[in-house]
Amino acid sequence: MLTTRLVLASNNAKKLAELQALFAPLGVELVTQGSLGIPEAEEPFDSFVENSLTKARHAAKLSGLPALADDSGLAVEALGGAPGVLSARYATLFGQPKSDADNNRVLLEQMAHLSEPAQRAARFVCSLVAVRSATDPEPLIAMGRWQGQILPALAGEGGFGYDPLMFIPSLGQSVAQLSAAQKNALSHRALAAADLVQQMREVWHLG
């Protein structure tokens, strides 16, 4: 029987809380790699899937436990898919500090010349990967996408990252204006997690 303790290849407390709630149906416990003294892995690739797989294998290798990794970000169509895999450190590409506030400010500056809603189309993308070991030949991979538009100014206090700028037309609100329960039901991470939970049930026989 596979252990119900999984290492999360992240030290983001808000991401841990989101994912723990999303994987609760399986009865698994997520522990951050940092709590086990595991350093962050390099993320040298151009795709979310490659980076999440690398992070999962790294965490599994150094912990000896199954691992779960998330690589997610924002893809803005008018910017050719940027910030993409560099979402968490987008501001550093422009000589600014790495922080949510700076990332949001830089994104607004890069899109200041785009005024039409259609020009501000974007999507949140999430790749979730789970491995039983560092050498698992059959990693479980799931993708989730959440379509929206980039607002011209921040709206809402909830969430993290680009949530205050991501407007969901069908809801009439930014992601940062949604409750945690709403976000966990609708987000790119929720969609990927639902897929991965099903795979874990079928392949790993969890839950």
C-alpha cells in the first residue's frame, strides 16, 4: 500500500493549503519539501510539464517518499504566452525584485498599450505531476487551464500571485475576489487536481 504522505515540491504556504484541500478526498497528507530540509530544484525548461516533472523527481529523490509537484503560471496571449514558466519571477526579467506585487506591476506596464478586452485575453495554466519515486517510469501528469482577461488595475484581496489581475468574465469578478471555496472548485489547479486525483485512484489505488 502506497504511503499516504506525499512531499510537495513547493514551499508556498498558500499553494500547500490549496492543494491539501484539493487532495483531501484521497486521505493524503502533503508536507512541504522545505520542512524536510530539501532545497528547491532548478527549473530550466520551457514547459510547465517538464519543470513540474523535474521538481517532483527531485523531491522524491531527496525524501525517499512519493512526491507531488505543481508548475503553474499565467499565459497572456498578446505577450506570446508570457510570463509563462517565468511567472513567479517575471519582474526580475526587467531588473525588479521577485515578488507578487512587482510581478503584477510589471505585467500592467507591459500591457498598458492594450485597451480592448480581447487584447487582454489570458489563462492560468497548471501542470501537476505525481511520482512514486525519483525513477518512477509512469509519472501521473495532469493539466488545467482557466481562461480570463487581465484587468487594468488590481481588484480583490484574496488568493496570491496574479489573482488580483485575472478577471473571469463568466463570474464578473477577479480571482482575488472569489472565496477560497469558489477558487478551489473552478481554478486551473482545481481542474488539474481533479484529473490527478482520479489517476491516483486508478493507478496508485488511493482513496
